[in-house]
Amino acid sequence: MELNFTGISKLEGIKEEFDINEHLEDNTIDFCGERLNIVSPVTVKGTMVNYDGKINVELRIATQVERVCSRCLEKFSDEIVASADYVFVKEADGCKEDYYTYKNEKADITNLVIGEITAELDMKPLCSENCKGLCQICGKDRNSKECQCRKEEIDPRMQVLSKLLDRK
């Protein structure tokens, strides 16, 4: 993904909108040991404004990522929406502040977009807030059907005493 600053880098105060909609070259993201697939094109919309020799770029990012639910282990599509602001300067300017640089009137924003997508990902993904997860005894997905397992909560300190009840 590339932004072209040719039109706005010459005159201060110019504002330009852009709309990028493309598949990433490698449609996978590494996130906390999980390899995620981006299942829809990444849409990046935004504006660029030239001010004081700098170009302020506002990004609005949208895509869908295939995840695995941390409770039921089923795959689901997670919609990601993010927004961010960045400031770009020409590489030859030698600014000491935290700006991003561009060469030949262009800037590759692919890594910035991927960084914003990963920042929006949940550490513990859920297919839904009401996900019941897997049965701890038989391992069945409790979202699809209930199992017949006994779900008695026994205090581990008293578990030895439960053997007395089994002797009948």
C-alpha cells in the first residue's frame, strides 16, 4: 500500500482524500503466536494535509480477520476497524522528532496498516459474548448442544469425602 504525495507536497494547505482497497501480498498476520488470515480486502480511507513542510495523514482502516474462539475453538470472522494519524516528512529534512519519512514523493504504509490492525485484535478472541465454550468433562461444544455430564462443583479440599458417598 502506497501513498503518493506528489500533488500535495508542493503547496502548503492542500488537502487530498484517498481510498485504497487491496489484498495484502501475504494475507497472514503473526499475532501473539497465532497465525491469522485476512479474509477480506483491506480498505484504507483517509486524508492527507500539507502543513508547515509536513504531511499529516489520517487513516481509517477496515478488514476482516479469521480467528479461533478461545472458548469453543471454532473459527469465526472478526471485523477490524481502526483509525490513526501519522505525520510524514521528506527523508532529506533530517527532523529529529518522531515523524515517518518518505522518498520520491511516495510512502509505503503497509507496515503501519498491519500494526493498526494488530493493535485492534483481542488477546482472547470470542466468537460471541454468549459463547458457552467446551465442556470441561467430555469436550463437546456447548454452543451446538448440551452434554449430559454432571456439573457438580466440588471444593477440591472436600473431594476426598465424596468417595464416601460412592461406596453405597
